Amino acid sequence: MGAKWSDNVTVTLTSDGTSFRYQSNGLPSHDLAKAYLVPIGQEQPFTNFEIKATDGFVKASPIDVTIPLTPVYSETVTQTSLGMIGVMISGAPLFNDYENPQRSIVAMDDQHIQDGAAFLDSCNGHPLQQGNSYHYHASPPCVTQTVDTGGEHSAMIGVLLDGFPIYGPQGDAGTIVGNADLDECSGHLGRTPEFPAGIYHYHLTTKDAPYSIDCYHGKVDASLVNAAMGGGPRGGGPDFAAVAQTLGVTQHALMDALGAQMPPNFKAAASALGITEEALRAAMPPPPN
Ligand SMILES: [Zn+2]
Ligand SMILES: [Zn+2]
């Protein structure tokens, strides 16, 4: 994997040589904003925010995930869910572009800035409401600036959970790619700096939504997709609205508690929600086979 992994990222081959294991503390190697605008309450789209100073609020949320080394292209696409859909060279995860499983709130289009604090920082990232699981919703300029060269195809900035690489917005000869150049999953087959013979790869678009990746065009382990928090019935993952209702908590509180770690830490999530681990496990549907 010829990507420029940050020092906080460890990439190791699995013993059978078919996958690689990505481990990081979940925090990006670049600077964070001094403060974030964090939604209060569960209303959507978000209306009420509080300013949270980053120090003491944004927490490391370790990532440890195993991803195929030789991705397999699939004609059938799999919808991405909320939560981690890929891992980036900076050490932070990529989420899709949405803030809710109904896909009605696009984080990049719901930017709020108040007293100098923003919902999304200049890297197009932010933490969850509890300060955990910092993540990107779009191409992070803080990362692409360090690896991209003008007039050339973007350099690899991450890997989606299906194993196909992720790039910034620059296509061949540095032209900015958009939806017209890409398939429904924001991918295409072509040469990249790391794969000169050509490979299917994703681009994070900057001129058109979705900005992130709406579907996997590679075969993806259903347990990975579900552990990354699911996307409701359409995504094939758990219906978190229903789980939240069963538990008597809000969906946002549930998502925040489960975080982006895979598989979720049920014990910690249950304690964050003030319920028993047994109750949480009972409410969560088993992953499909
Ligand atoms: Zn977010
Ligand atoms: Zn490309």
C-alpha cells in the first residue's frame, strides 16, 4: 500500500496475506479546530448548538479494523451506513456525507458557524456529540494539501472498508472530477500514482455532492458495515431508530454511544446510555450471515 500513512497509523499484513490491519488512535495527525459547534438535543436539522473547546472534549477513539488487501469489484453496490466507512492516512476515519440514517441531512450542506466555532472544521471533519470519533464527511484539504501535486491525479488518502483506495478531487492531469466522471459510488477505473496499471478507486468530490461515498462498489464484509453502525433497513444494517425506541433513548444518543469503533464496545456504550449491557445487546439485531 503505497500511501503516506501518518506516524499514528500502524498498517500490518494479516498472517494469511489476504488483508491488512489498520490501527490508529482515531485522531488525525493534523491540527484540530480550537473549538467545535456541537448540536444540543436531537432535533434535525440541527438548530441549537453549544461551543465546546477542543482541549478536554475531543477524545482519542482507537480504530482497529481489518480490510481486504485485494478488493473485489462487485456489480451490485452496497449502501454505506453511518459511522466509519473507510480509514484515512491521517489516522481518522471517513464517514459518509450524512448525519442521519434517513439521508436527509448532508453534513457539508448543514455547516453552521457561530462566534468563530464551526460544526465542521476546515478539514471537513468534526467529533461526535460526546467528543469521540472525530471523522471526515468530505475530502479533507488538510490531508490532500500534504500529498497532492497540481496537474496530477490525487494521491491516495485512504481506503474504503471494501479495500478500494480513496482519493481527493483531482483526476487525470489534475482536473477536478465530478459526478459526470464517476459512477454512482463516486468511483471509476483508472490509473493513479500508486496503481499505475489502473485500479477501481473512489474520489471525494468537491464540486458536487455527495462529497463522500454513498455506496461500496466492492465486496464488503457485512459484519464490518453493520459494526460501523448500520444505515437502517435500506443499508441492510440494524434499524437504529427502532433500537433507540426499544431502549427509550434518542437515536443520536445511541449513535454517539456506539461510536465508530468496530465492533462497538457494548459495555462502554451501555454505561454511556445508562442502561445494562444485556439490554443493549438484546435490542441490537444480530448481524446477517
Ligand atoms: Zn459527523
Ligand atoms: Zn481517478
